[in-house]
Amino acid sequence: MTHAPEQRPAPETTHSTRLLEKPAPPWQTIVWDDPVNLMSYVRFVFQRHFGFSQDQAEELMLRVHNNGHAVVAEGTREAMEMHVEAMHDYGLWSTLRQAGA
């Protein structure tokens, strides 16, 4: 008796499809305008705490003054919470939010 060669089915190829996950939006530190702090002091705080140049700090300070608030930093929630706390320590009104919110 002759045996035909055993035919095995072709191995199935599997493609794992990963769902494309959007990274979570970053968090932002917002500084709000207030009637107490001088514009020069706000500029000083931005330079001292964030390390902005005088021109960058001036631009952000003017956004706070003219628009009522400005985003001064963006990153992880933990980092932004530390910036908000630091702004409070300087006497500035600051909050955090998730970008796009």
C-alpha cells in the first residue's frame, strides 16, 4: 500500500492589529490676571521660575494682562501641579487644565 505524502494545511498567518491609541493631551498651567500683582512682578516670576528670557516673560505677562490669562507651561499633570503650586507661592492666581478642555 502506498501512502500519499501527508499534506498539511498552510500555517495561518496572524496579524496582530493594535488599536492606535491617541496619547492623552498634555496638561497646562494657566496664570490669571489679578488686580494685585504688578506686571513687572509677573514678568519677574516668569523669568525666575520658568527661566524665560525677558522678551518671552514680557510676552506672556502681556497675554495675562490683555487676555485675562495665559498658558505658561505644558506637560505632565504632576509637573503642572508643581508649577501651579509655585505660582501660588509667588502670590499669582494659577490653575491647571488638560489641553483642549
